[in-house]
Amino acid sequence: MLRSLADGLLAVALAPGCASCQAVLDEPTRGPVCVGCWNSITHFTPPLCTHCGDPLPSWRVISLEEHRCARCRRRPSAVSCLRAIGDYDGSLRAIVHALKYGGRRSIAAPLAERMRRECADALNGADVAVPVPLHRRRQRARGFNQAEELARGIGLPVCNALKRIRPTASQTDLPAAQRHRNVRGAFRLRWRASVTGLRIALVDDVCTTGATLESCAEVLREAGAVDVRAVTAARVVSRQRG
């Protein structure tokens, strides 16, 4: 009753808008995203590539032994398994943008809870969550690292084992062919950090081509991690499946 009263007063006095769709929030005490936007997220559903998590066209045309998309069959990876809530589009894209660029840090907890549910097969058995780091200048400008905010909510101890040693251009601004080159050599193990023998879940907000996750995983593997999985809130789905 008290929450309903508070929601009514806030809605009338402040008329706060949903961080995703900008509609007036009916229940502002429950967070900056409306129920409709949370419910409209399209989750990935099977069949999925067992490696990158991309939706596969049909069980009938996929080798039961492989269960991998054509891209993952062609290219080895330091990341053993990648999972995300859904495609980087629609409400999910707007919610991630509100967290990342709008500074709405309270979105991180409910978004991480959805990652915990939807990415359970990648998180099960992991020892620690390692957030993908921002360069210190970008983190200072933004005020926080969205990957670290998400890592705190997925149910694993958080280990800030990596540092970004040079600034990089935003991956979203680059063509796919340049993204691996952009982040090559950009990460290093933090001084005195130890990941030897650990099974690690890398955490980030969005996966586009996977170049950033791959670069981080290579550093962690070289430092002695026995397994590196990755979970993100959203991922850009490859349109070349099969």
C-alpha cells in the first residue's frame, strides 16, 4: 500500500519517464524502466550455436555433433562459450543505452538478474566474474564501468583481473574487419592479479563481433585460466549462420 501511494505521488508530482520508451512510469519506485519494456525483450531461444549463442536456423539442418554456426566451425576461439539475453535491438538496446550512456546505474541490477537466468549454462561452474575494463580516462568521464556494475549482479565473486592499457576507438564505430585490430594488445593482467586454475566468466554489456571478449580471453588464458566463458546483456547476431 505504501509503495502504491509513493508511486502515485511520484507519478503525479514528477511524471518520470521510462529510460527505454520515455512513457510516464506508473510505478517509478520499481526502477527507471517500465514493465512493458522489460517484458518486450526478445530472448534467444533454441536452437543456438553451442559456442557463440547465435540462433541457428533449424535443428533439421544442423549437425547434431556440431551444433555450431559456420563462423564458429571456421574460427577457433579463446572463449569457450558465449551467451547473452537477446539481440541488440529494440527494448534491450534502449535499456543498455540508458545504463551505458544515460548513467542509469540502477538498471544494472535487474539487467544482471536477467543475465543470470538467461546465461545460466555459461555461468554454471565458473569461479569468478571478470568485467571487461574501460580505459581509465573513459571510466573517469563516465563515472563507472557498466561491465563491472553488471558483474556484481550475476551471482559470482567479482575479480577485476584485467586493465585496459591503451584507449581504443568505440567498436560500434568501426567496420567488422578493423575491430580485432583495434583491441589487439589493449588488455593486460593487473599487477599481482592471479587467475591460475580458475574458470572465468567474462562480463560485458554488448558483444558485436566478439573481438573485445576474445582479446580479454587470450590474456586470461595466457595467465593460467583453465576456462574462459563470456556473458553479455545483448549481442549483435551474425546474419551469416548455418
